[in-house]
Amino acid sequence: MNYINYVSLGKKIKSARTERGYTQEKLAEICDISTGFLGHIERGTRKLSLDTLFCIATVLNVSLDYLLIDSADETDSFLQQIDSAARSKKPSAYNTFRKTVKILAEHIDEL
């Protein structure tokens, strides 16, 4: 059975938070938790509820898979990096990017 690596989870949350320019105070306020509790989450010293995890992922615009999966092959990691970079843009730009990639994937054999 696999267990959640809360230290790794916390590092990913902190990294996504800082990349997107959120302070601990602002993210905690949006997710209706204390700043101290968010600090514990980011250090991996406290467990969080599924509701809190979902709120954090939604606000930071990252997938739950990204936050929870610790072992991924290099291809998945590369795709996650691309997705993370694209998600940091405006929603309309992100949607355009996704549509473009989908069209390219559908015609990859023709290139």
C-alpha cells in the first residue's frame, strides 16, 4: 500500500504557491484555513482534509495528481512542467494552448 508523502506534497504546494505569487496569508484566507496550518502543510508536519487539498489545488490551478503523485517517469514530469507553465497564463491562453497541442497530437504522423 502506498502512503501520501506529506513532505513532498507540502513542497509542491509551496512551490506552486510561490510561482503564482500567493503569500501564505492570501492562500490560507482563500481556503479558509489559518496561515499557521498552511505552514504546517507546506512543511509536511500536518495532514490536510480532502476539501482543503481540493481548494489549494483549485486556487493554484494544479491537478490533484500533480500534488499527490511522487513518482512519475521523465515524460510525465516533462508534460507536467509544460502543463504547469501553461496553466500560469490567462485561462483563454491556456485553452488555446491545449487546443493547439490536441490538434498537433492528432496530426503528429503527418508532420
